[in-house]
Amino acid sequence: MELRQLEYFVAVCEELHFTRAAERLGITQPTLSIQIRTMEEELGMQLFDRIGKRITPTEAGYILLKQARGILLKLQDAYDEINGLRQYDGGNLVVGLMAAELDYRLTPILIDFHHQFPKVHLKIHSAIEVADMVINNQVDVGISLMETNDPRLTTIPLYAEEFVLVVSERHELAGRKSVTLETIGNQPLIAYPKGFKARELIETHCRDHGLNLNIIVETSTASSLYGFVRSNVGACLQPYSLSHSLNDPSLRLIKIEDFPPLRQIAIMHRNDKFLGYAAQQFIQLVQGQLKKD
């Protein structure tokens, strides 16, 4: 079995469609089908179940997929490590970030990185499950909440910050400098939908302190969330620095005096994957810039 065939096989598994996989690989669909059929004949087992136009890996296919990805990753690591000997300032870097961090804190750092390494092709993904993207080799480096102890990851803490209660200037609590967590439990709140990391963090924290939140509106973007708050539909719980960066005179940031939710942000990468020169420099830059904050 050839490495080229493994690449073809992985592409079909990821696309679940022979024509799309062939287009991605730059070959014809009949050529791809012949290569997969050759692999099946060599292994003596079917790799895909074909139901009409739909395909799914068989049990044997899933076993081969796991091993094929590992083999191809090791090969790519070898190429990257050899290229790294040249200390070149080109190459590619794929970074996964939480959308809110990209909007206000990390974009200036990414711009600085581009200015320092203009030959690096930088690709940025905003996502909820950043750690999963790192684990699945979809990105080289991720910045997200430090919440996983996955042994496949090297996780470097960056900064921690408290959540505050954000209200409109017309809200009944607008004149308060601080509130208790219990007070927040009685307030109508705007929040991200379930599945968002910030939502899970806040709900778990409040539940641990015996509180159930009164969430009346769910929205998936920070701009929409703050919009509802400005209109005095409800309050929200957001990190202090993110809310303060808006510099919005119509909003009031109120400290939680007893048990404020806290989030820890970290930068992470797979510990079994070679980090190229660009990734190493990016991690150093992020650590250095955030220490200044």
C-alpha cells in the first residue's frame, strides 16, 4: 500500500463523497475509485459501505483511517522538522480561536505576527470547540478556555479574568458598584446558547453555588448579546476586559463581590506534533504580548 493511496483514502473518509474527494485531490473520480478498490482488494476487506450515492466507512475503514492519519501526520512532521532546520520565516500557520477573543484581544497580536513574519501564510479559524480542532489536527495552535486535561495536548496558561454583570444605564442596578451572585440569580439574563463554553462555565459556576439562572434570551454573537443589554431587555455576564474594551457609555459593568465566575485562557498544541518555526514564534509572541496586559 502506498502513501498516496492513504492520502486518497483519508480524503474520501473526510468528504464522504468520491467526486468531492477527487476534486480536492486534483484527480478524476474514476482514478480515485480504482485506487480505493485496489486497497480493498489488497486488504481483503471492504472499506466503505455504499448506499446509493452515500458512503460511510466500514469498521475496517475506521481502523485504517485512524492508522492512516497517524502515518500521514508523522510524515508531515518529518517534512516540517527538516524544513525547520533552515529557520525560515515562511510556511503556513493555522490558528484556532474563540470568536470573542478574536474580536477584541487577539486580532492586534495576529497583525503584529503578520508584520514580523509577512511570508507566513496565516489561516485563522474561530470556533467553539477549539481544543477538539487541535486534537484532530485541524489547526496547529489553539487559544481557548483551559478546561481540558487531554494527555495529547500541551496547554500553556495565558491569563485569567473575572466575569462581571453588564447592564444598561437604565437598568435598576445601574447605580451599583457591586452585587452578590445571589442578586444575579433573580435578574433576567441574556446569554449564549447551550454548548457555548462561556454559557457552560457560568451555569456550572452558579449551579455549584446553588443558583439557577433566569435566561430569557439566547443569542450566539457578542454584538447581539450587548445589543439586548443596551436596550435594557436584560443583563448579561461577560468577562470584564471584553466589556471594558467596548468603551460604551450606555453600559455599566458591575463587580460580583462574593463568588465571581472566573475563566482561564490558555494556548495549546498537540504534544506529539512537531511545532514549526512559525508556530513556535507565534506562541512566544502571544505569551509576551499578553503578559503586558
